[in-house]
Amino acid sequence: MKMSKTKLIFTGGFLGAGKTTLLQYVSGLLAANGQTVGFITNDQAEGLVDTQLLTKSDGIIKEISGSCFCCNYTGFTDVIGELLQDPKGVDVIIAEPVGSCTDISATVLQPLKDQLSSVVAMAPFTVLADPVKLERILDGEDGGMHPSAAYIYRKQLEESDVILISKTDSIPPEQLQRLTDKVNLVYPGRKVLSASAYNGTGIETWLDHVMESTVSGSRIVAVDYDVYAEGEAVLGWLNASVLLQGPSVDWDGFLAAYFERLNAVLGTARVGHIKIMVECMGNRYRIGNQTGTPDTLRFRGSAGISNIAQMTINARVESDPEVLEQQVFEALTQTVSDAMFYEIRQCRSLSPGYPQPVHKYHYVVA
């Protein structure tokens, strides 16, 4: 039975924290419970792997590209309105902010509580954290990031209502317990949970909490916007879509070879996040996900063998955007065989501009 208000869940976290994988899993849980889900993805440019992936799940997908939720607040609330009016009757809306955004509580959550409380029930603001990067941050390091990017990472954790340690399948139980203890020490007052979207551990516990709790945007943090802007601007952003053709290509092997060549071309440039999806007919796809050095690269799914595929590339690398674009396609040229053909269908590379939120509340809305 539909709730009187639609639940609105924000799931933040730095690039590569595992947000989309979590949301895809959650979509199945909610659908199995008879609930309709609306997803709102967000990026600085169109052509998100996340959006492509979520279209394969149970739910209604909306994408806001070109700016973050806070800088395009009206566009964001317009999309919420569209979902609320959808004839399917949306029970839950899950919004995924840009992975390099912070100050979400002051610029998005408080205005929503102030303006839309009659139609949406705000869930606790969850920030996902990759366990390896999280531990390095908690130990006072920069987690392999530019210092200003590490600043954003810390601010995301600071403004959260819930800190969800993700990818727990990748670490032993004793490390998870140590991490949980550290998070409770450094960020007291937050609900600290853990989950793995690969084996489902902990996801229902997290979902039950955010569906039931009414605590949302419980704190506003002080953010130095000059440091914040630098943390975003150090990354070159690239979104591209490429049509690939060739005789009986093993697309799983092709994607692995492409990542190998791309990492070689990038050299010592620090990777924030590279996510690449290869899709073939029959709803077959493979995703490669790299969140730092090449040893962080993980694959899932299988695109199989066929003559044609669509590849979506999202790259966030500490590099000049034009240089990044050149490197992405240089690596592609090195990967395709003489018998293959590729066509760039869409490409945009950029460096995010200075954050200019529409609203910035200095108090917590009750």
C-alpha cells in the first residue's frame, strides 16, 4: 500500500564509493515488496554509466546533467515533481548526488524540508564510504587523492546522518570492526552501518533504517568553498559514448585490454574514478570500475561475444580535460584490432566550475 508521503532518500559518497551498485540492489528489494522506485542521477555532463545501469533495474530513471543538485535546485525539484505525478505512483525516490559534491545538507536537504515536507518524507542522509579509502582518510592520510579532494571526502562524512561502509565483501571482519570503531570515534552521533551490494549483506538493515527514520539533514557543516572548488577542479571529467563493431569480438576481453592500455597511457595521473560499461544485445553487459590505482579495478557482468557493442565511458582523472580526452581515445585506438571499427557517438570533457548553490541554509529546518 502506498504511503501518504513519498520517501525521499539521498545516497551520497565520493566517486567510486559504490552508490549505484547499492541502488540497483535496493531497487530489486523494493520492487519485490511491491513498491515503485524513482531514481534521480546527477552529473556534470550527460551520458552516465549509472543511468544506463539503473535502466536495467526496476524503477523510473531521471537524470540531471550539466550541474549538481545544489546549483540546479529548481531543475531538481521539477524532476521530483514529475516523479510524484507519474501514473505508476512512485513510493520511494532515491537521489544520487555527484560524487564530488558536499554541503548537501545546507544547499539541498534543508530547502527540501522547508518547501516539500507536505509531499515527501525525508530519509536520513546516507554517505557511502569505500573501506580502503575510508581507513586511509581516518588515519590522517589523503587516501591517494589531491588534498582538496580529500577535504571534500571528509566534509561528506561530516555532514552525514548515516555513514554506510560499503564493499564489505572485500575486507575481513576484523578490519570492518576496526573501521566501525574508528568512524564512531571520529564522527560521533552518526548511525554507522555496513553493507555489500555484491552479496547483499547489510543492505536490508540499512534500507529498513532509512525507510523508518525521520532524522534528515541533522547537521550543517562549515565548508570552505575555495578548497571545495579546487577539489572538484583538479579532476578532468569525461563522458563518452562509442559504437564498436568487429567480427565475433570477446567484449569482456576487449574491456580488460582497454583498461590496461588506458592505465598505461594515463601513467602517473591520479584516478578519481573510471567506470566503463560495454553493452550488447540481449541485455548483456560488463562494467569495469576503477577507483584509484590499477589494482582497484573490478569487473562484473558479461557482455559475451558478438559483432557490435555500445561502450559508455565515464572518467574522472586528475588531468586537463583536453589531455584526458586525447588519452581516452589514444588508448581506444591502441585496443581495437585492424578488423574492428569504432564511432564516437558523444563526448564531453570538462573541469567543474565554482559551486554556486541556489540556496544555502545556515540552520537546520525542524
